[in-house]
Amino acid sequence: MQINSALGNALHGINNGMSDLRSHAADIASVKNAKGTDLSGLTAPLVEMQSAQTQVQASAAMMKTVDETLGSLLDEYA
């Protein structure tokens, strides 16, 4: 896998995860602000937020690994 491709995939994963987090946070806010709130509507957005958080963390770990690998390669060739 090329470095640019790996970094691009990691950044794409972070962006998608953050977008999902914002979307589900808005869903939670709309349930909270509704009159006669039925809190059972919070379950799905909260679970999806956990999934999005995991995606961001995994993508950040991937980016860190690529960075460390690139640093090691530069050390070897320098």
C-alpha cells in the first residue's frame, strides 16, 4: 500500500467518523428538545456514536502507524 493512499484512507475514516458523530449528536439533541420526550429514541444514536468513535480511533491509530513507518523508512535511508 502506498503511503499517500494509507494516509488518505485514514483521513477519510476520521472525517466520516466525525461527520457521523455530529449527525448523531444532532439526533440526540432533537430528541432531548422534543416536548413529551420519549427517551427510548436515544438508544440508536448513542450506539451509533460509539461506533463512530471507534472508527475515528481506529483511523487515528492507522495514521499514527503510517507516520511511524514513514519515519522508520526515512531513518533507514538517511
